[in-house]
Amino acid sequence: MALDSSTGDRRWEFTVDDSFDAGLAMAGDIVLAGCKNETLYALDAENGRNRWSYGTSEGINVSPAIAGGTAYFGDWGGNFYAIDVDSGNERWTSDAPIGTINCDPVVVDGLVYTGDLRGYLRAFDTETGEEQWSYRTDNAVHSTPVLTDDTIYFGSNDGYVYAVERP
């Protein structure tokens, strides 16, 4: 639902028969919303009209990362996706399920980083989707990674905060 900030009046609403548990992402005038009903929706920010939707294999519980006109996100089935923001066309998906994804991805320097419930932090090439790097912890990685010029910081359910050299 979008409200007018000065009057509080409803500008538009978009509803489905399931829940939106993840944060939203903005790409220009498009609001991206992942849903538990196995769908990523692209909504027009002005009127709430669904411009396109993309079906996934499982529900979505992460906020998409946006870079270079592409939305990157994963689903509960362990699939990771790169979708063109304007058209909704698939650019690539991960070759095989990597483990349930409940970690918001981050894009830096041509790599997209995400964690999974198998305990891995992974980096995929943004153009090809090929996995470039992974680091294993002893439990699930839910925390969104933070990157500096040479280090990746992230937490794991094993009780550690990691500082790992960037690939």
C-alpha cells in the first residue's frame, strides 16, 4: 500500500494471497517485492501496477540486490537468480541449488555475495552466474555481508563474526 505523505490518503495498494516477509528494493521507478508465494513482483512505484512477475521454485525471504539493471536474489529452495529489472527476463540462475537462502545479497566489483543455511558465504560472477568463491562456516549464514577493499565481514549461527580476505 502506498500512502500520500501529506494527507495519509491511500494512493495505491497491491495484494496477493501470501506474505511479503523480505525487505523491498527500488530500481528507478520499480519496486521489487519477493513473496512467499514463489514470486518476485515488479510494481510501478507511481500506481502499484504489476509490470511483471517472475516465478521461482520456492518462496522468497530476502531483499533483492540491484546493480547494473539486474536484481539478484535467492529462494528457500536454494536457487539464486539474476533477473533483468526492466523486462523481468532471466539473465541466469545458479547451476544447482546451493542451500536455502535467507541472506540479503550484496553486489561489489562484479561479484554478488550471499549466504545460505548450509553455512556458506558464496560469491557469483554477476555476468555469468558462475560461482567464483565460497567460504564455509559451522552453521547457517543469515547475516548480510559487509565488504571493504580487502575484507568481507559476516556473521554465522555458529556464534562467530568472520573477517575473511576478499577473493
